Amino acid sequence: MKFSIKYIFPYFLFLIFFFYNTISVSASDNISYVKQNNQTITQKTISSPTNQDKTFVLSENHNFHFSSVLKGIGGIFFLLLLGLLFSKDRKNIPWKTVIVGLFLQIIFAIGLLYVPVISDFLEFTGHVFVKILDFSRAGSKFVFGSLADSNKFGYIFAFQILPTIVFFSALTSLLFYWKIIQKIVKVLGWLFSRLMNISGAEALSVAGNIFVGMIESPLMIKKYLPKMNFSEMMLVMTGGLSTMAGGVLAAYIGILGGNDPVLRIEFAKHLIAASVMAAPGAILFSKMIVPNPDSVNSKVSVDNTSISKNSIESITNGTLQGIKLAATIAGMLIVFIAIINMVNFCMIKLGEWTGLNNIIFEYTDGKFTECSIQLILGYIFAPFMWILGICKHDITLVGQLLGEKIIFNEFVGYLHFAELRTAGAFLESKSIIMTTYILCGFANFGSVGMLIGGIGSLAHNQKATAARYGFTALVAGTLTALMSATIIGMFQ
């Protein structure tokens, strides 16, 4: 009988579900709520300033349970199986690349949690990001006055987060003009090319996405884009959708950390780690889903061409790009959040007329009180969250956040995530950390459209290829984020 993956898929799911029911442990083994006066100095805290009675505690030693590791292994195999199911050419999957990519992600996660040198470096980088956030807030206060002070007027997104994007865009443009980013990217590109057997142009693009946006990174390989095959284009797109640029990374630190310096450092460390881990993960799933049929050219050459003539012009250009990006983000948030509320209004009214809201309230034990987009997304993605190792209490919350990220964008997801964390909605701190990684990246439908347009403007002959593999790259980008979350969750 001819082998087909579809024959073993149902049996694999059955084994996964049986496996999880067998080793499932109570939530009390993994987390405890403690009062602030009971905390010890060996613990780090993720808490909300407005919710001090419910404080999440994370151990500095990151003690993990054997069951958590087993769940993580099950989640890894499940994600690899999904990658295999979506593969366009299963016979030619470069398994060495897949294994190396997975190995790099696991090594980085272990280093983040257990190797002092790596952990301290990431914490230092987090301090740098937080300090830059303070600099951007100084500029915001000069322009907007006390409106930029959250202690006086509360949290105002337009005055406290969007200016950060503008400042980081200007700073990135300056570092690019000074060729600092290109040098770092070249080293990382060389490593990715040698370790994972991908072309030099692909490696540069993926490495560049760690520092700059999904449209800016292909500029460093502009001269290679027209000659890239479909597998290489797939990786360029997947890398762009899987990682986060510095400007929005800083914005997410501000959204999740607020004014708490400890929280900002902690979230900064994990957000930076999520973006770095996404690079080998993007290569893993991109090459698994669309293997490269041609020989690989490992030559690494960064395009150092800059449209700026001097440092002042580079700052000016970066500022203008940042203003455009900030305005785009603000506009999308206004529209998407308005759409969510409009659709929810119709669904809630339908639930009132049909009595569905009462049924939902009883069925979910009060977790959801009415029919909404959040309810539907939560229950669609909840099984996947459970398989990846998130506790049963939090799977619908994390599931709905993933759905919001994919359908709307990651900003909507992170904003809602911050609200839920502040309200003490999560049972486990592990869920909070894994969600930070799950929402990493630009893997949403709107970003796919922007990426297709951006690539088409740089290489007209590749626009059709970008459109053809847009949804596939979205799937690969989503799997990348889920893989990073699963790996980091193994050791929590």
C-alpha cells in the first residue's frame, strides 16, 4: 500500500491526546499565587500595578517538571507533523536543516534560562532597550507635555507607544548608515548559511529581520531578489513574518511592561529572545514546507547602498519612515478594533435574541458571558494550545490571542494580552511567557499583503511568486512562533 501521511495523522492525534491525559498534572504543581509580603528575594515577579493581590512568581532557577518537558516534546513533534502535512515536496525535505534549526532554538532557550553569560547578555540588551524607551519618552514629553506621562493621565497609546516607534526607526536608520547593522547581519548570515545549508542571500535576509522590518530587510539583498527561486522567496517571506523589528519590539516592551522597570526588563528579555529564536525557526519551517530544488550558493554579500548622504539625513529619513509606520499602525488599530466591536455587537445581539449568551455563560463557567469573536477564536485554537503545553484553564485565552494576531495583527493581540494579564486572567505564569513568544512576529493577513507589495516593488518579476506563497509563508511564520513558545515552555 502506498504510504501517505494522512493515514497516520488521526492515530498520531489520538496518541497525543492520550499522552496528555496520562501525564497531566495539576496547575498547583507549576504555579502559585502569593501575596506580595510572602515573596522571597530569589524570585522574579510578573505582576500588574493595578492587581497587586494576584502576583505571578517566576523562579530565578527556572525549576521545571519532567511532565513539562514531555509535553514540550509532544508539542514539538506535533508542530513538525503540521509542517510535514503542509510540505509541497516531502521527499526532498532537508532533514539536516530541520534538525539543526530545532537544535539551535533549544540551545538558545537553555542558554537564556540556564547559562549566565547568555542570560546576562540578553538582560543587558533588555536594559539597553528600556533605556532607549526612556529617551523616547523624554522626547514625547517635550512635544506632548504631561499627556505623555502615564502617571498623570493614564495609559494613552498615541502619546506613549507610537513615539517609541518613530525614535527607534530613526535610530535604526542611523545604525544602518554607519554600517553597524550590516556587519552584525553579515556575521549571523554567515553562520546561518554554513549551519543550515541555505544560500547567502537567504541567510542575510533572515538575519536582517532580527533588527529591521520585513520590508527593509530585503533591501540588503535587493540585487539577489530577481534571481531567487520559489524556495528562497518563501524563506525571505517567512523570515519577515516570523521576527520583529526593533521599533515595534520597543513598543511591545512598553505595552507589556508599562511603567514597572522590573516588568519591562523581563518582557524585553523574552521579546528579544523570541525574535532571535524565530530566525532558525523560520528557516526550519520554510525549508520543510518548500524545499530548495537547486544547489545552494553560500556566498554572503551585504548590499551597503544607502539613500542617505550623511548622519543627519539618515536620522531624517528614519524619522519620516517611523512617522509613516506609526500612522499606519494607529490607523490599522482604529479600524480593526472598530471592526471587532462592530462584529461583536451583532453577535451579542444575536446571542440575546436566541438565548445563546446564557448557554455560553453556563457552558464556560462564566469565563465567557456572550457570543463574540474572542469566544470563537479561543475555542478554535484552544486544542492546539493544549497540545503545546499550556494549562487547560488558559488555553482558550491564549487561543483567542493567537486568532486575533492572525486575523487582525500582533498589536491587537499584544494590547489584549496586556489587558488580560493586568486583570489576572491567567492561571499560570508559564502561559504568560509562552504567549509572549506566540504573539511574536508579523504573521497576519494584513502583513502578508504588505509583504507582497513590498517585494513586488523591489523585484517586479517576483510579485506573482510572493502572492502564490503568501498564505504558505503565513502558516510557516505561525508555526515558527508556536515552536519557539513550545520550546521555552518546556523549561518553565
